[in-house]
Amino acid sequence: MTDTTAPQRSNLLGMTREEMEAFFLSIGEKKFRAAQVMKWIHHEGCADFAAMTNLSKALRARLEEVAEIRGPGVVYEGTSSDGTRKWVLEVEDGSYVETVLIPAENGKRRTLCVSSQVGCSLDCSFCSTGKQGFQRNLTAAEIIGQVWVASNSFGPRNDTANRPVTNVVMMGMGEPLLNYDNVVPAMKLMLDDNGYGLSKRRVTLSTSGVVPMIDRLGDELDVSLAISLHAANDELRNELVPLNRKYDIRTLLDACQRYLAKCGDTRLITIEYTLIKDVNDQQQHARQLAELLEELPCKINLIPFNPFPHSGYEKPSRNQTMRFQQWLADLGYTAPIRSTRGDDIDAACGQLVGRVKDRTKRHARYIQSIQIDAD
């Protein structure tokens, strides 16, 4: 029987420059075609080979046969009262992920929060995203596709001085370093001049502390690094961030020092610290945090907890948050408080959810525990 199945076309959206060059060589073309097509995809937002007018008609026809430019589908796009924009995107297999664009109050910076997994493979106790469970890693095309969708939503992008996306933070759904092989190529596209041309200081990867992958990342890229710390002692962090039981705080901070040494410049680690009422927001916690970070070049971002149903945690008062900030200031630390943005469209930190076919069964156990507590 003759196989009439059409050959699968290569999705060019997630290919790095090296991968794109290899693709064009594989179809008998010159490597320079890679730069041309990358600019059409990432600079112009073009998904139609027929519109790529600096390619020959024969090449455009050939690309139609063997390749495609396929990004995630937009299920929902909404804008918060504060200007924050959120997209719910459908990826392969029908799962949903979310990405959020946060404009600075001065209008000069637009930071895109990008997801790396469908759900999250970790289960931090204060994060609603983790309560959905986990299905799979996103592909490089699905990761960079979030940047592509957000950038395209602003229309033509010829004005490089007014970029629709000026900063990217890998702080959306998922733990980026547990999807290393797809996250790194996507970040390379963010940095590539034929991609989005962002500075390495404007691309930030946030991790809960996957130590071996921090070391590996430092050998390949020197993007900015953020650590989801949230506690200054192992006993409390074991409760808030279960990964700490595998890589404790000291091991994690040593990896941060090694990462900074590889960067070769005056870089700072960003320490993310979610303030939870009566859990980690007392003066003793501020003192422990200051002592812990004394030897690490870093800055601290304070994030008031964003409540979600049945979490068991509460947001500290504004006064308590300000007191914690002042305690750190008295100890020599500048610790800005991250303003809550987009909470009216559930786009705030820790609130991103999607549609996850949870293969871990974690979400079902979570719902069951809620029902037991209610009884």
C-alpha cells in the first residue's frame, strides 16, 4: 500500500540562527537565507512565505512545501485597567498557557512574562499555577511564540526605538530550568539581532533553584538571573518551595556566585521574596534575609502575596509590607515592592493558570483536600 501521508513540515518559528542555517543547507540553499527569513518572522511578524519578497518565487514555493511558521493560537486577549495585557494561548494538544505584558508606569518599558511549561512541575505552596499540576514542557516555538504573538498584537514593528516588547522575564507558568533544552534556544532568539535583539540584561530567567542547570546555563548564556527565594532559612523554604529539600539555600547561593563569576561584568542576582502574612514577613525574617545575602551581589524584589482560593495564606497589610521594606533598608538593602498589576484579569504574579491535562494528578489531589477541609 502506498503511504499518502504528507511529510511533516518544519516549523521555522522556534529555530535559532544555527538551526535555521542548517535547515536551509538541508534543502540546498545558502546559509544567508536564514537571516532573511528570521527577519521576516521576528522583525515583521510575517507567517506567509509568499509575502517574503526578497526571496525568489521558486524558494517561496519550496518553503510552502517543506516548512511553516506556526505560533500558538490566541484564545483570549484582555487588557487590565492598569494597562496590563494578558493572552491565553492554545498550544499543541489543546492545552492553554498564559503570557502577560506589563507596561511600566512611565510607558518606556514593556515587560513580557513568558511561560515555559504547561502547568508547573514544581508545587510551591503559595502559587496557584502549581496547583494545576503539570502536563509537559513547551517547545522552543511555543515559548518564542508568546513573544511573537505579543509583538504582533501592536501592528507593524518598523520603529525599533518603540519596541512593543522591551524586556522578557521567564517568570510565567512553569520552571524554566526544568525545560532547559527548549528555553535556551528561545532565549537565544530573544537576544539575536535577527530575532528580537534584546540586551542580555533585559532577558531574565527566574528559577526556584535547579542548581545543576544554573551551572549549565552559565556556560551557555549570561542572561539576567532571578531566584525565587521566599525564605531565609531551610526549614521555612522547605515548606514554601519543596525543591529546597533537594538543593538547599546554601547550595543555591553558591551556584549564584558561580553564575555571576561567569558573566564577567557587574551583574546582580535578583532575589524574589513573596511576603506572606505571619509566615515570612516579620522583623526576624528581614534580619535573616539580610545576613543570608550579605556576600551575594544582589537586589531584592518584595512581592506581596496574591491570594487565591483555599491557599491557606493571606496577603500582609500595606503597613506591614512597608515595615518589612524599612527593616531591610535599615540593614543596607534597597528592596522595591513590586506593584500588583493586572489582578482584575488574573494576570498578577502567581495567578497564571491555563488548561492543563494534569498527568501528575496533583490538581485532583488539591481539589480533594479542599473538599475534605470543607467537610
